[in-house]
Amino acid sequence: MSLVVLFTSCDNVLDVEELDFDVQVEKTTYKVGENILFKLEGEPRYINFFSGEVGNDYDYLNNSRYVKNNFFSFYFTLQYQYPTAEQQVEVFLLKDFDGDRSDYNVINNLGPDKKIDITNRYPLVTARNGESGITNKPNLMDLVQPGDKFNIAIRYRKRAPATSGATIWFSNLKLYYTNGVNVSETALSLKNDFLQYCACNENKILTRSENRSYNETPTQYIIMWPNNTAAVNTANNAAGYTKYSVASDQDEYWVTQQYTVEDGFEIKDWAKPIKSYTDPKLTFYNYVYKNPGTYKVVFEAKNASAKAEKSITKEIILTITE
């Protein structure tokens, strides 16, 4: 009786499967917002997608690059304790301001090229209906260039005649930048970046509004208070004028320290996986572009085993119009 021993090689199990892959589109010109249907042929185990946009560009896959910011903003929280119908908050961007942040007249007399009114870009501020919450983030890049020096100024004004005025809590001020890929947010310290008291006109009690910090929580507040009827100083009453009169215009500015508009960030581009080993066969992929331009779309298909890997790329040049 003879014993036959059979040896089976595992090489064929570890061999990489043959790779057959292709991509088709109906046309090569699309509009912004139009759905693009990519038809995929073949059965690769893995598929990566590169739209050609910043952050997802195959040509920069193994190289970092510097991308300039295309969005600059700041946002904050407003809370009204005693809301009125009168708009009492205004927002300004001060450019190249080198004056005294505590001097009301210096700030108030700045020209419109130095004190840019951006109040209308913040709907929460202009609502005047007592709504409280976090403001939007308007893009302010049309007003500045990288390297520009700027301050943020918040104006609180109670107009004559003797209205009760709103008590307003201002908090959570943050700078915001993005280059379309990376985002940078910096929380400004109200306690350190603003003065303790406002720069106010002669009708407003200097210390009536205040910059407060609560140690038990990370929240910091600037509280803007109107004069009350008990707070009247009659030291200057010429021609019937009463200093700190509640019946007169009360006007004040809160101005941050100065900052510089940031230029951009270094980024890395990454693949977008759209199929993994355990996913079923992928026969189509949809994508929409938000911005016009010419894009090199790349699909990278792969098969792999413990022994080796095979890959193939398919490129399509697309034109995206408005």
C-alpha cells in the first residue's frame, strides 16, 4: 500500500485579481449644481474618487501645498434682556486704526473708509425684535486683503427721547477663516481683548456698561446697559443740558485690540473612498460641483491581496459653467 501526499500551493489564493475598470460620462460640460452621473464598469475591490477640487486633487495627493483663504468673518452671540423695537446695536470693521480705543470722539469721527459699517450683514443684529442667539458668518473678504490690520467695533446706541433702552449681553466673539478645505476659528477674550469700559459720548455714564468675566464658566460677557433715571449728573446744565441725561442720545463703542487678516493655510489633499472591499459592486457615482472651473476627475481602482496590489486610474476633464 502506497501513500500519496498532495501539496497545494497557496500562491493562486494570494494572487491579485485581474483589474478591469472604466468610467463613462454623458458629456464633459456641466453647470454648477447640475448632477453628474459617472457610469462605472468592472468590479474592482476598491475605488477612490478625486474631484479635482482643492483638498481632493489627485495631482497633489502626496504633496502638501499652501492655499489662500477665500473666506474671512467673525461672529458672536447677542442676548437681549429687555428688548425694544429700536435697533441699538451696530457692527463695524476698523481698518488700520491706530487711535485710542477709549476715546469716543476719535472712533466716532473715523471716515467710512476706516470705519466700515457691516451691520446689515448680520440679520440677527438688524432684526430689532428681541431675538437672541448666535449670528451668521458673513464673508468679509471683499473688504480686506491679507495682511490688513483690523479691529472689531460694536456700537450700542440709545436714541433720544427718553426710551427705556435695551440691556444687551454680547459674548462668544470668534474670528473665522477658511480656504475651502481647512477652517480656523479663534475665540477672542472679551476680558483681555476689549477695554474694561466702553468709549462713550458725554450723555452716557462711563461705567454704566461693563466688560465682565465669570470665572465659574468659560463664558465672558460685555453687558451694555442704558442710563437709568436715577443716574443723572447736573454738573453741566448749561442751556438746559443735563449731563448723563436719560432723555439724550446715549452712544458707546466697544473696540477690540488689533488683528491681522490671515493669508491662508498649508493643506494636504486626500482621496475620497467610494467603495471598499466589502461593499457590493458599484455601477454609478453621482457628484455636483458648487463652483465653475475646469476639473481633472480621477477614479482610482484597486485590487489587493496580502501578496501584492494592482491599481489603475481613469481621468476625465470636466468643464463646469455658471
